[in-house]
Amino acid sequence: MILARCARRVPYGAAAVVSTSCALADEGPTFSVEKVDLKRVTHLQTLGFRSKGGSNAKSFGYAKFISDDDCVLGDVLLKAHAGPREVTGYMRAGPRSELHFDPKETRAAIVTCGGLCPGLNSIVKNLVTILEGHYGIQKIYGVSGGYRGFTSVGWDAPVELSSDYCERIHHDGGTVLGTSRGGFDAEKIVEWLKAKHVSQLFVVGGDGTHRGAYKLAELCVARGLNVSVAGIPKTIDNDIGIIDRSFGFMTAVSEATRAIAAARTEAECNMPNGIGVVKLMGRSAGFLAAYATLASQDVDLCLVPEVPIVMEGPQGVLPHLERVIDRKGHAVVVVAEGAGEELLGASAEVDAGGNKKLPAIGEWLVAEIKKHFKASGKEATLKYIDPSYMVRSVAADAGDSYLCMLLAHAAAHGSMAGYTGFTVGLVNNRTVMIPIPELARTSPRSMNATGRTWERVLSITSQPGIALARKKTKAGSPVDEAP
């Protein structure tokens, strides 16, 4: 049971435990849930801001609205006879019966931050179409170039977005608004919102971008501004906590398999002992490398940040490659960009977004493979492919386009209803609203090096089964596992 009706109403913004219970029995083991810890999202009305909206029926013309008492359970794995346990719940996303903002008096702004990701234009398009087409908002700003677009002199002025302007942008990769890293200045951004009379800000970005968005929500409240700040999570690495997956991730997996197919062709055709090495994105989480490996089923060695690399010895990856070459004459290697930190060391340098710069693991690995085969008296022909920017700059595929629509609509509905400081995502395949501090606390997540996803990778590659999980990426970040 994923959906639950809360047993009693709790005031907006409360993080209280909501009592409910259920028991599932079918002539077998009994499972029980004692409590649901509902992560409620803050509503502007409870912060003292007067609602100017009214009934939402006029906007949508139907009465299928989501109640604030509906929640989605985050923990759905239970152990029989383990006794009652407390599970986490999240507020179900969707249109509410009452609006906080009067659409005729509302202005919105959209900003895309950080690196590119398939689906950014789909997010922008769907935000605009629902805000303008369904709610009737007439002025929607598109901020150019990420957070820096609010404050940088000489940058492009904000674009006035409309359904006509955005009609076909979802067919293109990238973001029509442009993006950048860094440039966050809460004071200047809030002044910009005030000057433009913006009452809804939609921020698309990763966990760092979301931390900034929450600061904006807090500062707006402190300044007495009736402004809703909503986030939509974006990451090519799929390393944002709580949610099932981030938009664009499966598109990136599909594109990565094309690079792997090219590496396999190069390895098969270039003799003797052809080896194709593909480097994929994955700063602190190996989800992209792992899923591409599982999808392609052409990979003989997959290296991820969560599992330390052992080069030589019985568990070594180089002897494993030598055995693969002896058996079939070629091999394919996939390595995530953040793998091998224990061998190459961690960099102290960071980029404009605060992310540490990574060592060149791909080139280093190619050199080590060549060195190993030469020392063994064997010739090896290596081909190195780095499709990093290719997998993130394409348009979203059908599945991700649908996900983008769900997320954009969920953010728009929540904002129009008057919620702030929240983000949206799929949890157990249901759209939910998540307090941004909860998302930030659980991000970045990493793959479980002793979990089922990694075991599936080992079954595909037959590589040595090293399962020594690296230390957590930062204090409080969980080692998480996708289904």
C-alpha cells in the first residue's frame, strides 16, 4: 500500500508524526506499519500571507483535486514479523481545490541552473503551458543563464515566455534559457523578484541549486514577500535523494549505450586484442555507468565511485581483462568519471558550482591497461571514447518527456496552491511534494556497493566481485540503491 489517507489533519508546515496503521495478511506473514512520519510542506498562509485566490474549479473545469490529507509512503519494503515500524510519507502532488494566488495578478519566473540534462526544455515548456494555458498567468519570465542571470551585468535580459514561444522547444536538447554554475546572491535575486513583482519562482537544478532556492524562500518570507519558491530536481548522475529517478537519466542511459556499442565495434574490429574504454559521467555515484552496463550487456568491466579499484592480484581488474581477452579476443570497459579516487587522489580544486574537479580517470586507465599488457608480452589495441557531453545535451526521450510533464505540473499546482520551499519528484511512481531541506539532507546519494543493482552488474560483466563500499560522500548522505 503506497497511498495512504492520513488519520488526522496537521497544520500546514508541521513535521509531526501522523498516526495510522495497517496490517496486510493473506494466509501468511503479517506486515504492519505503526506510524507515518509525514514530511509536510510549508504553506504561505501559515506564515501570515493572505490568500488572494479562490476556487480552482474555474481554472480546470473539473473537481478531481488532491486533498492535503493524502500522502505517499516512501518506505514500501517491510519485513514480516519485524514488528510495527514507522515509515516516511510525503504530501501527494496535484491540483488543490483552493488557490493561494489570483492568476490575473500573478507573475512567474523560471530559471535553469547547473549542467545540461535531457528534458530541460520539456520542463520549461510544460511549466509555461500549464501556468499560462490552464491557470491564466499572463507574464512568465525566463531568466537567462542560471542564478547569474538575476545579477550579472551585461547578460541577456529575461525572456518573456509564452506557449507560442515554447511550442517546439521540447524537441531540442539543452535549455532555451541557457545555464551556468555559481553566481548565487540571495539578496540581489530577491530584489529582482520584488522589482519584477514576481510571486512564483521555479528553480530547476541539483541539490546545490536547491539549497540556494530554499535560502531564497526563507529570505522572501523574512522580507514579507508573498512569494512561492518551487524546485524541480535535475541531475545527470541520478544522485538526488528520496526520488525514484531524476528526469533525463534514462535518456542519458540510452545515449550511453550507443557509445558502448561503438566501443564494442572498435574492440571487435581492431586486432589484436581490441579494448574499448568508455568514460561516463558519475561524480560520486555510478548509477549511469551501472545502468548503461546493464542495458547494453556488452560490458566486461564496469568501474564506479562506490567500489574501490584493485588493479592487480586475484581481485584485480587488469588480470580480469587479460582473461576476457584470452577467452573472446576483445573487451569493453565502462568507467565513471568519479571512480578511482583512492588511486589518483582527491583534488582540492573546485568549479564555479562548488564541485571538486576530478582527475582524468579515463586517460589514466587506458595508460595502465597498455602498460599491463606490454609487461605481459601481449599487444593490445585500445580505443578511448568520452561521450560525457553527448549523453546530456540531447532532447528527452518519450519516457523522460512524460516525466518532465508530471514534474512541471506538480510544481505549478503546488505553487498556485501557496506552498513554498518545496521540490517535486516521483516516489514509488507517484508525484509528491518534498520539503527542500529533506531533499538536501539526503543528497547526494550513492549506489549500494553491496546491493542488488551492483550484483546485477557483476553478473553481466563477470568481473571480480569486490564489494568494499567507499565511505559516504559526506556526513549524513545515505548509500542508496535504485530498484
